[in-house]
Amino acid sequence: MRCIIVDDEPLALDVLSSYLEKIEGIELVARCTSPLDAVNILSSDEVIDLVFLDIEMPNLTGIELVKSLDRLPQFIFTTAYPQYALEGFDLNATDYLVKPVPFHRFLKAVSRAREKYDSISKQAEPKSQVSGIIQENVPDFIFVKSEYENIKIDTADIKYLQGLKDYIKIYTYSQTKAILTLSSFKELLDKLPAASFIRVHRSYVVNINAIRAVQKSRVIIGEMRIPIGETYKDEVLKKLHISG
């Protein structure tokens, strides 16, 4: 993963840079003391996968920077102001770190970003043939209606879906709260890539890439334990290549 740090405080840049030196697989491309320099990098053809972003900066705040760009990689806010946390997550921040940032908390944020990066990369791999059958190209995103807007969701960002009568709750890596939409499982499953999503229970559909472990009668996604219904068990084990 290639990243940049954006912070007008040299000490903060030094601290985060030293943290990154201890983590394998993360390349620090640039340290920006000016948010405008960061905008130039992010608007160029430079491949950036992750941005560590301060909020309170002269000329352009971190929040304004995020809102100013049409395309933005994953970003983690690093700030001394916890009151911005809610707005930060509303902007789909991967994480929100409050200064001074302890290393263990920084490591957890990077792990979360890497997990999402790996999931998206796996989703982006070409799947032209599965079991000898040519597959049609499936969009890597869906739109769902929630309240008064149509929300775009990357399919690789989805961890699992939970059915609640006429509604579906969509749980993602990037949102702390579930996205609630008036829909059915069938309607959503028709939009999602069949190779990555499977119904494990009458009330749950999961992203296979998000599964951390499988127990006798449930799958583990993060800290969530999702039951496997008896009528779905054989299909789930077969798709996961697990012997019964």
C-alpha cells in the first residue's frame, strides 16, 4: 500500500513516519505540510492507496480536502479534536485517530485499512471464467436507497447483510452504522457478485471475503457471530470448500 501523510505539524509527521517504518507493506510516498500539496498529489496520476489526514490546517481543513476531491483513496483522520469524529465517519473515513496517537491504536487503524485494501483488490481480480463458464462483468458497486438518497456502496466494502422484515441492514467496513434500505434479499443478491456473497441464514447474507472463521453452526466476521441456518448449511459448506 502506498500512502501519504498530510499534517501542518512537523512533529506529527515525524511520529507517524516513524510508526510506518515499523510496518511492512506500507510505502510512504510523501509527507505534506500543506493540504494544497496533498491535493496536487491526489489529483495527479500518482497511485495513492491511503492518506493520513489532519483536520485543523491552514487554508484547507482535512474535511474540506475530502469534500473537494471527486476521487479519494482510503483516508484516516489524525487530529487532536475528537468532536469531528462523527463527521469524519460520515465522510467514510476508514478510521479516526485522536492525537497523541499510541502505536497500538495506529497499528489497528492500518490493519483495518489493509483489510479493506486486500478485500477490494481481491474483488477487482478478473473473474472471466469460473468452473469453465464465462462470467459476465459484474459492477463492483451498487446503489441502494436509504432515507432520501441513493447511496453508492462498493461491493468489496460490504461485510454482511441482515434482514429485518421489509428492510435490509447493510454492514460495511467504512461505516460505523449500518445502512438501512427498504429491499428484499433477492433484490440485493441480484445486484451482488454471486461468487462473493452467500446466504447463510434466512436473516443473513455474508461476503465470503469478510469471513474470519467458520464454526460448527456460525460464521465469524470481525467480532460478529452469524448463525448458519440448517437449510443453508450444506450449500454454505460446499461454497466454502469445507467438509461437513
